[in-house]
Amino acid sequence: SNTEFYKKDFNHIYFGIYDIIYCCNIIFSKEDNKRLYKKLLNEFNGYAILFNYDYCMKPYLRKTSYVDTSWQKNVQIFIFEI
């Protein structure tokens, strides 16, 4: 029943208390994305919606979809169940 939006460094947020995480990680460096994936796999249990992913996330991929963003229409997103 509560929705929270954060605009801060994901390294300082504990993921274990959320059901859904939506992260526009397309601009993250390779190292930041690796930290994000590790953090999701270690702390999170729910749905993660990402714009980019790595092979370590592939077993959790449930669906792809498209969204309109401020920079482009029909941008692919990846939905994971972890």
C-alpha cells in the first residue's frame, strides 16, 4: 500500500524490504551494474525491472516489455523475478 521512490546511490539502499525495484541502469558503468546485480541476487526477493542485464541475471528473466522514456519511445526493459 506504500510506494517509495528514491533518487540516490543504490549502494546505500537495503533491497531486502521491497517487492519491486525499477532501475534505469542503462547508464551505469559495467562495474556499477555488476554491483547492482550482485546486490539484487544477495538482498532482494521480488520483481526487478531493469534496462540492461548480465548473464548472471538470465535465470531470473521472466519477461521483456517496452516503455516510452524521456529520451526515446519503445525502449526495451527486462523483468526479473528473484
